[in-house]
Amino acid sequence: MKSDEKRSHRLNYLLKYYLTNPKEYDLYLRAKQMGVTDSTAKDYIRTVIIQAQKICSK
């Protein structure tokens, strides 16, 4: 699996998780369980929250 595919799968998973449990710290812990660095986890969080806001505003 290519790295961009892996990132996409991870972000989709985290987005689904965040929509059912909108707690930023839990999202961070879930991202860290995937074995990513702190900076990558924070990047995932920002991306997921932005996507969730777009979904909720529709």
C-alpha cells in the first residue's frame, strides 16, 4: 500500500471515530495507537476536525 493510500485510510478511520466521539484528546490517542509521530498525529487531528466541520455544516 502506498503511503498516500495508508494516510487516506487512517484519516477516514479517524474521521468516523471523531464523528462518534468528538473528543480531541481521544482522537489524538487513537492516532498515536497507529504508530505515528506526535507531529503526524497533530496533523491528522487538524485534518479530521476540518473535515468533520465541513460534514456537519452541510
